[in-house]
Amino acid sequence: EKLIEVLMSLGEQGAAEHLATLGQQPPMQQPSVGVSVDPLKVKIREADIARIAGDLSQWQIVASKLGIGYQDIEGIETIHRAPVDQRMAFLRKWIFKDGAAATYEKLIEVLKSLREQGAAERIERICKQGQKP
């Protein structure tokens, strides 16, 4: 955490975000009796970011609806030239910023509010495929 703070203070936001996502581990799946977790309510997994990014053609609008500021969006566009890299950087930024609240469900809600039903459905499928052992 200290290294991330230092990188952020040096203006190395991309490196800090990348380091933060490297440290993320999927939650331990403990067998529990009678309790099930809705897979859409879990934090977006690092392994799914590249797959999800392809469905975010309007990522700047999605980012603003998820609380990513204009300066951050502009910074992502400046640092990352390729559209898919911009989308992945936005997702990592959002996950870093919102932590456990950066769920598949929240992203799907925003996409549906933008009438991006197809993208929302694909992300839901990605989520559920990733839950399989």
C-alpha cells in the first residue's frame, strides 16, 4: 500500500493502478451450508478485465457514470493510445477507486441505463463463466 501511495504522489498513476490490481486475489471460496453469493455482486476479477473491455465502446460515458472524473478520463486517453488499452485502464482505475463496490452488477446497471443491453448481457455471461471451477 505504501508503494502505491508513493507512485501516486509521483504522478505514476498508471503504475500505481497496475500494482494495486496485481495484489488483488479472488476471494477465498469457502463452502457454506445454505448460503450462496450472487456472482454479479462480487468485485470484477482482474482475469475478466480484457474480456469486458471489448464491450465498452462508450467507456468515457460509462466511466463518468461510475464516478471517474474528467481529468482521469483525459489522462487515460493521453497515456493509452489504443482503445482497448484505454478501456482496460478505465476498468482498473474504477476497481482501484471503488474496491469491493466495483461489481459486475454495478457495471451492468450502468450499461443498461445507457441502453447497451447486448454489452450488459455479454458481461453477465463473462461473470458467470468465471465463477465456474
